[in-house]
Amino acid sequence: MRIAAFSAFPHELRHLVKSFAASKHSLKCHFPVASAFYRSHEILFVQTGMGTQNAEMALNYIFKESRPDYILSMGFGGALYKGAVPGDLIWASKIFSLTQNSIESVDIPGAEITVRRLSGKVILQEKSIITLDRWMPKSEIEKILPRDFPSLVCDMETYPLAKLAIREGIPFFAVRSITDRIDEDIPQALLDVCDKAGNYSCLKAFRLLLRQPNLVPMSIRLGRNSSRASKNLALAVISLIDIL
């Protein structure tokens, strides 16, 4: 089975690439791809960069070059529900898209079966994922959504991956690890220290924090939360691959 796992940032993939001893893939594209062989699986770890357009372009390219048998959307997520703890693992049977105040959704067939098979291996909470087409403060998102909307985790990549996988009849699963609580917003400036492929620039970060030292506490907290989220995410993905 060929499994394609898509993630925006390298630190979301760091522990997985190490665990599977993945190496740079020969695919010639503008986004990094690492591959590994595990049991009867070929695993492609695809670093898309942030945003729906990057995610969609990456998946279309992988389809063209090496059609997958299973698609996984994985990475960090921001909580839009109370009681979230950094590192919490979230799975979704429904994925929403929020674009220009318009909301669409897709249901993920077979997600519940996958979670049942993962029972006892890893703790996953069921929430819905909402994919944003641009960075938005959580207060703005909450104003747009109806009050009776389900508990959500926000990201910027999952919806186009889910939609294309369902259209092509390919099994799909989405898992997110929480980095920020409902009352926390990751400032756009901290996200901008990464390039289009999602690679972190120490120089950009250093310059930013010199200009805006008020961002230092949030930067430290985000680094700590991301480290925990990355380890838990790797545990979830390894457990998932084990049952496929």
C-alpha cells in the first residue's frame, strides 16, 4: 500500500521521518517529499507548506507522479472548543471549509471504523476540523459560525485533501494535535517566519523578535506546545500505519 501523509511544516513531520528512517524522495517538485518502506507499505511524507492552495497543489502532483492508496492529513491544529490541552489528538469524521464567510463540508467515510481499530493504541478525541482559506483570529471565526456548530479544530490544509480523496474514492483520515487553546491566537507574524514550503527561518524569527519583543513569550510557549504536539502526532500516525 502506498500511503501519502500530508503536513504543512517540517516540525510536524520531524519525529515520523526519524522513526521510519525516511529519506529524500526522488520526486522533482518544489515541496519536500521523504519516503520510507515499512512492512508492506511505501510511505510518502509530503511537506506542503501552509494553506489550501499549497495542499491542493501538492496532492495533485502526488496523484500525477505516484497515485496513493491511502491519504492522511496530519499536523497541528488550533482549538475552537473549551478544555483543550496542547498535545491533545483529534480525529474528524466531518471536515468543514470556511471561505469568504461561506461554509462547505464533507463527511469522511470509514473514519469511525479506523478509530475503533485504534482503540487501546492511542487516545483520540472526536471533533470536526474547519479549514480556513486565510489566517483569522479565533474571535472572528466564532462570530461567523452558527452557535450550534460542532466542536472544532482549525487548520489551513485538510479540506481540499479530503475533498479530492473522496472524489477519487481513496480512503482518507485526518488527525490533528492541538498547539493552541481557544483563548490563544498564534500571531500572523510568527507564522510568517516560515517560507512558502513551511520551512522555519531562524534569521527571520530573530529579526522579528528584535522588532517585537512582546512576541517572545508567545514564541516560547508555541515552541513548547509544538514539541509536545509533534511527539503525540507521531504516536498517532505510527499507530494508524500499524493497523493499515
